[in-house]
Amino acid sequence: LMIQSMFEPGLASVWSALLGFEGCEFYLQHWPELDGKTFREAVFSFEAAIPIGVLRADTGEVQINPHDQFKLGPSDELIVIAEDDDTYAPGRIWGAESGTLVPLKSEETEA
């Protein structure tokens, strides 16, 4: 990390922000309401967190930045970057289509 930071100006401050104890941190949590959803749906379901990967419950494998259609299995844990573990939760699933945010087809629209 130190050598890579030497060649990339500003990278050291990014590592410090991600790995330090101030600001945002990494969290792992299982959200039952996202079981069977795609990683894309999970990404667009959080307003205050950024999902970056999945810890597979069945194999223990970590998948960083899985493809959009990757299905979350039962008990899989999302890896997210968030300010604190009580500042985020999944909500309505939104998707980016034509530059605007609209509900994904798999999400029921509220009346």
C-alpha cells in the first residue's frame, strides 16, 4: 500500500479515510429482505451506504464488486461502506434508467 500510494498522489488519504477510525467504515450485515435480490438491487436500495461486495454464507467466499445480476443467497452478508452501523438500512429499491431514478421492474410501486 505504501509503495502504491507513492505513485498515486492522494491515494494515501483515501486509504486513511477508509481504514481509519474517523468517517466511514466497512460493515458486514445480512439483510433478509434482500435475499434473492440482485447485487444491483442491493446497491440501489441504500441511501446512506455503498454496497461494495458480498460475503457468501455457504462458502465463506468474499466477492468484491460482483456483477449486477449476482443473486444474494440466504444468509449472505453485504459488505458496505457507511458512516456508522446504525445509519443505514435498505429501503425502496431504485434503479438508474435514462438518467433518472425510477423503481426497478422487480420492485412493486407504492400507491
